[in-house]
Amino acid sequence: MRINSAGGQDPAPTRISPRQTEVVELVASGLCDKEIAQKLHLAEETVGWHLKKIFRLYRVHSRAALVARWMIDGQGRHAASGNPTNVGVVCANAPVVLSIP
């Protein structure tokens, strides 16, 4: 949960669809839209549409913020296991790996 400007907490978004979960997991693994589209047998524009909707649900404006919020809210695949998850995010063409406990 995030703290909003009024001092309260913003609730986590409604659970996302199974397909949207697949998209976020692939974003978390560091894939670009084109690679996600190929892996899921979708048009690249469809991946972009999914991400636009997911960004709106999570109230984020970047892939890195999406992955961080998704993991913090406990929706990441490994969140329930208690095992650390390495998340690959590409920032300015340089891979960054976040270790999320």
C-alpha cells in the first residue's frame, strides 16, 4: 500500500487478470514489449494496451515502479513463498537487478 496525499493509504488495485499477470511477470524478467508479444503470441500493440491498463490500475508511470509495486503488494509469483526474487528491469539500456525479499 502507498500513502496518499491525504495521509491515508491507497488500497492495492483489484487483482489483475491471469494474462495481465503473465505480462507483469515478463516485464519483471526484463523483457521488452516485442519479446513479451512473441512469448505470449500477441501483437506488440496488445502488450502495450495491457501495460497501459495495468499502469492505470497500479497508479504508476514506469515499468520499474510497476514491478516494485506489484512485488510489494504481494502479487508477485514468489511473494507468498518468502523466498527472495530477483527482478530484472532495464533502465536506460542498462540492466538493473533488484533483490526483493
